[in-house]
Amino acid sequence: MAAYQTHLRKIRDNEVLYGGPKPSPKQYTTDRDILDSQHKFLLDSPSESIPPLVKEYYESLIKDCVLVDLSRYKEKQVIPEEKSVC
């Protein structure tokens, strides 16, 4: 008997012995699900019409980012390089 057929026979025997179908996998909650349930995001999708207050806020944000050279982080020599527009 092949290994897969033996596996199926053991599963069938366990169902007969213990009764009932195999348990279904547990439903888990992701971090994103928790954030969505507890917070309201300003822009969830780009298709939404943008309220004027939100648009003004996003335009007023500083559009800077920092690039970091991590090639020598073990020696604790991290070099940040600021860029004006990303």
C-alpha cells in the first residue's frame, strides 16, 4: 500500500474511532483587522472622494524622507541621508 493510501486509511480510522469530521482551522485576527475595527482611516481607497480638509492636510505635510545606509550597522555606524522629495 502506498504512503498516501495508508495516510487516508488512518484518517478514516480516526474519524470512525473518535467520531465526527476533522476540526476546521481556527479563524485568526490579523493586525490590520484590529486596526480597521478600532480606527477610522482618512483614505482607505483612492477611489473615495477626498474631503477638502483631508486634502489640505496631506498637501501641508512635509514631503521628506530619510535614506539610511545600513551596510555598517554592526559597528553602530548608521548614516542617514535626507532627501527632499521621495
